[in-house]
Amino acid sequence: MFLCYYFFIVIGSPGCSGVKMLTRKYLFDKMNEQHSLSINEKIKDLENYLLVCYGDTEEHKNMIKKKFSYFKCDLIKRWSRAHRILENFLADNNSWLEGTFEIPVDTNQRPGRPTKSFTESSERTKRTNTEGVRASVDEEVIVLAAQVILKTEEKRNASTVLKDITNSSASASDCKNRHSKSKEIEPLTPLQALTMFVEADLTRRQYEIIRATNKRFYPHYELLLKAKEDCYPPKESLRVTSTCAEGNLQSLLDHTVTRLSLFLEEVLLTLDAVERNSLLLICKWGCDSSQQAQFK
């Protein structure tokens, strides 16, 4: 039967650096929590774990790396002698596992929850921390200091906006309204909703259930039908009888170009007049699941 050894802590005198001592058995068990990895990968993960948990400073990280390199070499030698069999390793290295691994710690740190930076603090904490500044420094000085700092950090637009909204109540109201509108989610256009409808292979019933969750965001189903009709060539260019169905080729090509232009509008607007006049439509014809030879 093998005993399980737990880690314990030894702290230095107040104001000095101390050490945390972990048993090698604790480290070995921690390493074996990763069952699917090789021994080298387990050792690497264990080293990263120690660096993340106890590497408070670069000095501590370097010390941990140095001490861990000795532990690593010793462990690999003993693991090889045990022919990489866990039972043999534990039986042969029981005394070695009772030994300890020292980790440097900073005893000057205050106990309890670690201190957060100002950015990570909550709004309430930020207000508390800035209470002294707000009480002793005039508002104009704080605003001017913020403007200067934004400029020095190459955030000139933000500095200009801050100056405008503090000098004019109208500008402040306008900025607030634009910010509120920007946070509103724009509803889907009928074409966007149709795209979702087709790609998700929805039925009308399924779409109506989805739309019921947010009727403002999803357009009415009838608008999807209208958008679908817009994808077809004009009705006057088609002729369907009991014996044939035919369509005007030029009308089909014109409609194709129109739809492509709508889809690529942002790209086309970047072209100059010469480039737009030199655009060429390349087409390929075919008949799916039909005998094509007779139409050649």
C-alpha cells in the first residue's frame, strides 16, 4: 500500500521572501492527471502549471524553471529505471517521493483576494478610488487632462469628441442619441431573411416560430415571398404551355446582371467609369438531368 503525501507551506519571516514546499508525490500525482499525454508532455504541463500558479515575478519564474530542471532530470531517470511501469516506480521511489520541491513566494503580499487593476475593477470600485481626485481637482482640469492624454496616445478623434461634448450640451445630446441608435440591432432585410430561410432549409411553419421570438427583427413571411419573386426573370419573358416552357435568353441575362450588381454594389462603386464600362459577363449554359445533344 502506498501513502499519499500532501504539500505544505513554509513561510519566511515578515517582510522577507519565503518558500512554499510541495512533496514530489504531490507533483507526480498532479502530473498524472493528464492520462492521454506522453511523459514529456505531462512534465511540460506540470512546469506550466507551477509557473502560472506560483510565478508571481520574472525572478520567481526563473528560479522555478531552474529547480524544475533538476526535478525533471531526476524523474526521467527514475521513470526509465522502473521500465515506465507505475507500480515499479512507486515501489522503488517511495522515499524519494517523500522529499520536497521548494517554490519561492513573496511574503510581502497581503492575504486574501488579490488586488485588481483600475481597468479590471467594477464601476463602484472605480468611483470609490477616484472620489479623492474628484473632490480635490476641478472638473475642467480633469477633462483637459483626459483630452491631452488621449492626444498623446494618438486617439485624436476621441479627444475631439470629448472636447465637443463638454463644451456644448447640444453636442452631448446628439452624441448620446447616436450612441443609443448604434447599439440597436438592425432588423433583417427580406433578402437576408430569405437567404437564411433557404440555407437553413426551413419550412414556413418553422420560420413563423422563429419570427415569433422577435417580430421586429424578422420580416413577415409575405415579404420573403416578394423577395423570392424578385429573384425570377420578368413574367413577360416567360412562356409556359401544356407542351413547353421557354424564356427569353436576353431577358434572363439582363436579370442576372441586375441581381449581381445589387449583390456587388459596394465593389462596383469603387470602380471608375472606364472599369465599369469594360465589365464582361461570362456565361455557361447547361440542362440538368436532360439529354443535351438534341439542343446543340
